[in-house]
Amino acid sequence: MRFAILVLLCSALLPAQTSTPKERQKYVKSLSREGQAGIAKLLPYAQDPDVEVRREVVRTTVAIGGAASLAPLTAALADTDEEVVVRAADGLVNFYLPGYWEQGWGGSLKRAGNKLVSRWTDKNDQVVPAHVEARPEVVAALGKVVSGSGPLPARANAARAVGVLRGRGAIDDLIAGLASKDSNLLYESLVALEKIRDPRVAPRIHYLLRDLDEKVQLAALETVGILKNPESVGPLREAYERARNDKVRRGALSALSQIPAEASRPLFTAQLDSSDEWLRAGAAEGIARLGQAGDRAPLRNRFESETKMRARLGQAFGAALLGDAVMGEFDPLRYLVNTLNQKAWKGIAEAYLIELVRNEPIRMALAQVVPAATKPEKLSLAMIFGRSGAPAAAPVLDALAKDSDTDVAREALQALRTLRAMTP
């Protein structure tokens, strides 16, 4: 009996002692079955001379998960192998945003010989909820990858990770990443800065408003607009006047519309009746954010006669922002809520309503339609009320948390956590 037990113990230890990389890799993979206890046994293999073993260590560490996985994954960011660094970054984000491992860049990572190939996309709208805060050492390690001298894809992926985590502590690293000439790294660093939303950063990226790479230039325009720094009005106006095409012109006007400045009124007024629906939308937004009640009627009139969806949404937002909080069937605010049912346009309607719900009369008007709302409307409105920052939104979310539809209830509970994180 003792001999049998000894044989079993030796067979369990054998893979850890063997010099065969394949066996070590197999052993590492098997540790996922041990749960949290497996993390400690993985640590020696994180320094294995065979890169495939180290890659398996990262995959297994993420599979085990839990707070104990953060330290080894953070350490793995210093690895010399690009794939290890990419997967470690995605694993860290996955701890704070479950599901990211499959959706991030590493989730579609494949190897063609010595080259990494992935389904890299420009879609980058993920961000942790407001109540989630990543450990400073995690953000610092990701930032070090961004500003380091490693492979560009790994640096760009780390910048994306910083943005998803809203890693304010890595702002200087993201700025350093902007010194690169790689479009993906520039783009990801800009989007990350947009998600972090520190207005003081805007002047440091004004030079990218003139970038010759359209993808980078458009990202810079959007980021500067979101940051809402008054110092950006002049550079944005210059970008609008020098725009090489309609995309850049739209981006510049949209960015200007985010920053209330009476000096921009002539430009907005000139584009209210533009032949381009995107410019009409941006002009309506800009006029509305100037906050002059006298502009409400002209925007409402344009909303009623508009035939293009994008412009009509902008005009609806403008009229509502200036005080048109009625919820009749054909009113602007009701139109925005109805649009939450349209997959192609709901993102724009949500963005407008997030801004509008901070206004108490509008918040009260929206609260009245929640009980009879459709499921898509309830899902979006829960998120919108959660982002309001108003304690008075809590009763609406409490009611939605008791909804018979479990998806709605779950979204409302998440929104409540977000709301509580935003309010004292």
C-alpha cells in the first residue's frame, strides 16, 4: 500500500522534474484542475527556458483566475515573448472585466511561423464599470509595456488594456506611446486617453489633430472633443478649416460641438442647414450646448421637418437639452427613447440620453416611461440612469432590479453599483 502511494506521488512530481518541454507544458496545463492551489505550482514554470511552457503558464493562470492570478500575470508582462505579454495583458483585464479574454486581441491570436496574426479591429468601446478600480501595480506594469521598446502589437494591446481599465496612473506612458509612428499604437493610446477623460491631457495631443494618417487624426479629434478642454477650440477650428475630406470635417465639427464656446456659434449656424446630415447633427449639438433657450424653437422646427436619421437625432438632442422635456408620441425626447429599439442607431441615442439624464426635468420625464418601456429600452435606460450620477435615480433602478425579465434586473443591479460609485 505504501509503495502504491509512493508511485503515485512520484508520477505526480515527474512532469515537474522532466527536461522535456512537452511534458512540462502538459503538466502546467493539468494544474488548472487544482484551482487556486495550482497558482503556486505554476510560478516556477513562469521562468521556463521554453517559450511554449511560459505561454501555457499564462493560459492556465487565466483559466484558474481569482485575485491570486494578478501577481503572476503582472510579472509576465516583463517576458521577452510577444505572445506571453499580449495574453498576460488580456488576462489582467479579464479579471476586472470577465469575458475580455475571448474578446480581446489575444482571443483571436494565432501563429503563422514566427509571426503573430490576430483579428485586430478598430472596435474599442469596452471599459470597466465605474465601481471597478484596477490595482495601481497592474496599471503601472501595463503602462510600462506601452512606453517600452517591445514589439509594437504588444504595446498597442497594452494601451488598449489601460483604456479598458481607465488606468489614470498610466497617462504619461500613453503620451509616450504617442511618440511612436505605429498607427495601431497611436490609435489605442488616444482611445485610452479618451476613456480616462483627464481634460488636462488635451493640449498635449493637439499636434495629432494634423496627423497625416486619417485613422489617427480622427481618433485625435474625437479624443480632444471628449476631453472638453476650452484650450482645444482654436486647434479644432483649424483642423476643421484644413480638413482634407468630409470625414475629417465631420470629426472636427463634432469635437467642437462638445466644447461650449460662443466663438463657435457662427460655424454651427452656418452648418445647421448643410447638405451633409452629419454636419447638421453636429451643428445642432453645438448650438444646444451653448445653452441659449432661444435656440430651442429653431432646433425643434428642424427636427420636425428633417428626413435623415443622423441629423434628426442631433436635432432631437438639441431641442431636449434646451428644455423640450415633453414625452408625447412625436416629441424629440420620446424619439430618442424609441431609437433605443434600433440596433444601428441606439448607441448614438444612448450617448445623447446619458448627457440629457443629468438634467432633472428630463430625468423625471424619462422615469415616467420606464415601467411601460420595451425590453431594449429598459436595458438601455438602466445603464443611462446608472450613469446619471444623481442619487434620485436610485428608485428607478431599484424598480428595474425587480423586473420579471432577468436580463433587465441584472442590468439594473449593475447600474446601481455604477451609480453608487459615482455618488458620495
